Amino acid sequence: MNKQFEEPFEDLLKLVQKGYVDSPMGQVHYRTCGEGTPLLMLHMTPQSSLQFQNTFPLLINAGFQVIAPDTPGYGMSDKPESPPSIEEYSSIFTYVLDSLNIQSTGVIGHHTGASMACELAKSHPDRINKIVLHGVPLYTPKERKERLAALHVDLSPKKDGSHLLNYWNWIQSRVGEKASLDACHMSALHAFQAGEKEWYCHQAAFKYDMENTLKTLIQPCLVVSNEGDPINYITPRVQSLRPDFSFSELEGGSVFIIRDEPSRWVNAFIDFIKPN
């Protein structure tokens, strides 16, 4: 582990502050810590800002101020009344930045968070100076259609508790032995917390024109991937579309690599995201 990452984990987590900001989608919850270079962190669906918690001490020590919102409908943010678009989701984060008096920031997004990071950089190029994407949802029309047809997961409670076991087994079928039980447990908790509207953000991502947005981005961009990520296969498409981007692939891991291997993940992008 890098020397700059050796501060006691629990002591540094005590520095994390939590807040809410009003937005057109209700109250948005966020976590922030550190006093250095701003870094906006956008989580995958249906997780929350807790996805990044294990990375916070590392980023504090590396000189960053972390800002990690809960996307509306997930974590402790209010739920939208109807399914928003990626454009609508991403616009909400400007309210968080404004509340913290942050004019310009780097952004890192994972899966659906990557879609939002791209849209935010496209719509507000003056506010986003660097982009890190992990797991880019650059789907083909066929893939988008298939995913839109399989959006809804039955999370309704059953008297025998089988809904819990069924979802747990589904997670295990995706990650096998590649992820920790803690990461799988947190994933399940997030899904049931999101409840009947859990599918909202996935629908937005599957409808979103990621290809067009990637073509228009003007900021420096690093695409991080790992072999155990279920959409790692998409990375070559991004390389073909934007050969000017930087790319970094990690061995192994799972879709929960951020929680399970925070040091390895942070080290994959830290030099890129640091100020020039």
C-alpha cells in the first residue's frame, strides 16, 4: 500500500460529514470529507454513496475533498415521483456542488454513475475538469432493448422471506467467489431500500445516448475497467470511439471492486485525477 494511504481507517472516516440539499427531485443526501481538490463521486445503481466509503481515507490522504451524493431514489435521497432521464439525474448534482461552493471539480462515475458523469461533463463543461469512468454503459441498440425488457425485479416482501434469499442468490450468481460477503450484503440492502422504484435509474441508463455524449466530451478522460466487471467487455468499444482517452484495466475483481479493493482501485486513477 502507498505510504500516503496508511492513516488509521476508522479515524479518517470520522471526518466524513453528511448533508442534504434541496433540489427539483426533493432532498439529495451526500457525504463529503477532506479539504483539497474536489472530486465528485457518482455511484452505480442501486447502491449509494456508501459504495465509495472505503476509498474516502485514501482520497483524503491524497489531497482530495470527496463529494459523494446519493442519486435520487437511492440511499438516503428522496425518491422521484416518476422515472427521470440521465439528463435529469445529472442536473441534480449541480445543486450539491453549489451548496458546497464548488465551481469546478473532477468527477468519477461507476456504471450508471458513469452515464451521469458523462452527461454532467457534457451539459456543464465549465464545472467538470477531468473525468474517470469505470464500467461505461455503451450498449448496442439490441442490448439496450434487451435490458429495457428485463428491468423489473420483484422485491416485494414474501411471508416466508424467499424474496430475500432469491435476490441474494441472484447476486451470488453474478459474482461467485470474486466478491466479499460484505459487499454482496450491502448490495442487497441497497436494492431493498430502493424498493419498487429500484429500476428507475437503470431505465434511464438503457435509454441514454451514451455514444453521442462520449463523442462530444472535451475534458481529459480515463476509463478504468476490471476483468470481473460484467460490462468490462464494452471497453474496446469506448477505445474505438475515443482512442484519445486514457485506459487502465485491473486484473480480476468483481463489480464490487471499489468496496472490496479500495487501494488497488484508487491507485488506478489517482495520478490521472490529481491537478496538473
